[in-house]
Amino acid sequence: MDQVTVSPKYQVVIPAKVRRSLGIRPGQKVQMIQYEGRIELIPLVPLKKAKGFLRGIDTKVKRERDRDGRSIHSHALFPG
């Protein structure tokens, strides 16, 4: 586990090994989450890079009636 030092401006340097393993680049955005006494940094992926990452996923999932895209009440108003 790497240890870093907080600078007088409250900045930290992400160790090179961690940057390389996560593919973090200069200027990249990260989301910071405070959780149970710790700080987590989550690299954000540009939308263009995420395109297609769900390709091939099975979308034919049995859904509960109120989650299938049709409201239970809409059947009474719009039968069929």
C-alpha cells in the first residue's frame, strides 16, 4: 500500500504505479467520495470511451409488472 503526504495546499500526488494501473492521465476528472472515515477517488471515464461497453448484454430480463415500461394504471386507460 502506498503512502502519500498532503501538501500545505491540501494536494496529494497519486503514485505512478497507481496512475498506470488505473490509466489516469493528466487533467482527467476523478470523483471524490468521503465514506466511513476515508476518501475514495474514482476515475471518471469520458462518455465516448464508455460507448459500447454493454454490447452483448442480455436485455431480455423478466421484469415485475410495474417495471416493464407499462404502468399498471395505463392498462385501464389504454387497453391492448
